[in-house]
Amino acid sequence: MSKQLQAILVGCGSICNAWLKGIKESDAVAIVGLVDLDEDQSVKVAEAHDLQDVPRGTDMVAMIQQVAPDAVFDCTIPEAHFTVTTTALAHGCHVLGEKPLADTMDNAQAMVRAAQDAGLTYAVIQNRRYQDAIRSIRACLDRGTIGNITTVNADFYLGAHFGGFRDRMEHVLLLDMAIHTFDQGRLLSGADPVSVYCHEWNPAGSWYDHDASAHCIFQMTDGLVFNYRGSWCSEGLNTTWECDWRIVGDKGSITWNGGNQIHCEVVKKTGGFISETEAVDIPIETPEGMYQSHKGVIMEFVRCIREGTAPETVCTDNVKSLAMVFGAIESAESGRKVDITV
């Protein structure tokens, strides 16, 4: 690999702008090709990000053959991830792809096998892991500040008036958004999913065609329980996009509003009906060497390719977060508790 990672970007929809913004802020990556089925779309992206001199096309394989990139950045829709990823891997390219990893668990497992068989890196953009606040909380948990974690709760409530395709989607909240929260839950808890019970519904007055609200109870490893309550059809008192969190340990608790408000109380004295507690400050700090959001994922991807190590969001790990999504959907459709296997 040359000094810069040579990458082509496939899928020039709006999401790629977040990727290209992060790439612009570093000299670690060179975009050497843009691919989209809509030529006008790739032209718009090229003009917006000073990539007018970069080759553009509608055929990913032809572009790979033309510019011989080190990697493919997959910003396509979920239904295209399987084809884009397996094709890129078959042509010797590492892949960093948009979430969710795949549109079905069968496709996800096939994509993981393809990366393993090719001996190449395939990772997923889970950008909400790469934020100061969540990392500061994780560091506090690693220090044992609240003891052993027993329960993690996440609340997500937004009155999201998207218009367009999301208003027509089945399982819109679980498929299009919950993957972020489920992956954050795995990071904060340090646990993996075992089973789930999910109830999904569409509130009265909803502007969505299908269920836009869901409650999930996940049994995780080590006996931990992760509770998710969410809605994209909830007016007023909106949470942040990163959710409201409560993390309960056997020596204290942490709450986080998904932004910069973190509160922690730990047990100071026991023996009474309610234990005496004291506040503990959790300063928000940037971990050494970590960048934020999309740039954070991209920079780690580049570093790991250079070092021959696995990124945090490598497909073999991230598939567990995806399994939580499809497990929740299966539970909602069947009305029963579902075991989660990867």
C-alpha cells in the first residue's frame, strides 16, 4: 500500500458526505474513483468535495480495474451491500461499508465468510462508538467505578417527519436506526446478545404506514439485561439521536443524555433502607489517538490495514449487533422470545 490508502467510493447519496468530510480532514486516504448508478449524482459529489479530477463511472468492477484501489468504501443502500462487498473482496480490495452490515443475516454471514476467505478486512461504519462522551463512560466502567454492570437501559424518542421511503418502510425504527443503539449498548455493556423479546407497534396518529415504535428486552452474556425503548413517532421532549442512557452496576449508576450530560453516583455507605451515595465526576476526554465519528472509524480502518490488525467494527464483531436487529424483528413478528445466534 502506498503512503495514502487508495480508495474508491461506491454510492454517491447523501450519506457519503459525512465520509468525505472526515477524509478531507486527513491525508491518510486518497479517493481515486467515484461510482454511482446515477452519473449526475457522482458529478454533484465530485463538485461538492473538490474531486473533479477523480475518475467517475457507473460500474464498480470497471473502476477497480481502472484504478486498482486498496479499498472500496461502500455507501450504497443496504440491499446492495452484499453484492458490492463480495465483489470488492473478490477483486482484492478491503472494504469499509455503511451500516447495517447487510439486509439479511444469511447475506451477513456470507459476507463475513468472504472476507475471511479472502484474507482481507471488512469493517462497518458504526460512527457513534467514536465519540468522546461514550468513550469516557466506557473508560469509567473499565475502572470499575460502579462495579459489575447488571442493567443497561436506552431510550430513543423522536418525532421524525422524514417523508419519502421511510414513511412506507416495515420495521422502520428497528431496521433503519436501532442498529446504532444496539451497537452502543454492546460497547457500553461489554456484553453480547443471547436472546430478545420485542414488542413493536404503530401509535395512534402515526404518519408511518407500519410500526414505528418498539420495546426490546435483550438478555446478554454474563446475565446482563439491555432494555431498549424507542419511537420515531413521538412528539415533544425529544431525546438526542444518541439516546438517553442509564447504566446500573452493583456499586452505583451512570446516566447519560447522549450529549455532554453525564451523571454518576456510587455507594458510599450501606446499611439503611436506601444506601448513601456520592457523586463521581466523569470528565469527557478524547482517548489518545482517537478521532471523532466517521473520521474515527475511517482512520482506525486505515491504521489496522497498515498494521495487519482488526478494526473495532470488523465484520466478525459487528455482525453481533446486526443479529440483535433481526432477532428483534423476528420476535416482534412471532410474538415470542427469540434466541440470538451468529
